Amino acid sequence: MSVTRRPRCEVIAGILCLREASATQIVRSSGLNAAMARQYLGHLVAKGFLVVLKSGRKATYHTTESGQNLLQRIDELVELIGWEKRE
């Protein structure tokens, strides 16, 4: 089985399009391992594209308005280049 690396913008778009999700849901939907997901989530939170809301021991990641703007720009870039769109 061949392992294909996805472009970072594809991974980021896949996370941002969830809008609201736990870290576990993000790992499952993105196909990342937990360590890689933590790196992406930390970066996206630091840049203000995601916020973390905590309720007791549960943390939920929410896409911010800046994150939605970034997602829209990624989609525009994908369309301009002619790559396949996310489903």
C-alpha cells in the first residue's frame, strides 16, 4: 500500500470545514494521527482560525470567522488551480 502525502492546505481545509468538533472527531475525519492532529490544531488555534471551548474535561474546536474566510480562500484556490474539491 502506497502512502500519499496530502498538501497542508487540504488537511487544514478538512479540519476547518468541520466547524465544530472534538479532537477525536478531527483525528477520525482528517486521517491524521493524534500527534499530527495536535500540531495542526495548535497552529490553527495560535493563528486564530480555531478556538477551543472547554466544558469540564471536554474540549471542542470551533472554526472562527477568520477560519471560515481561510476555508473560502482555500476553496477558491482549489477551483482556480483545478484540483478536486473536498466532499
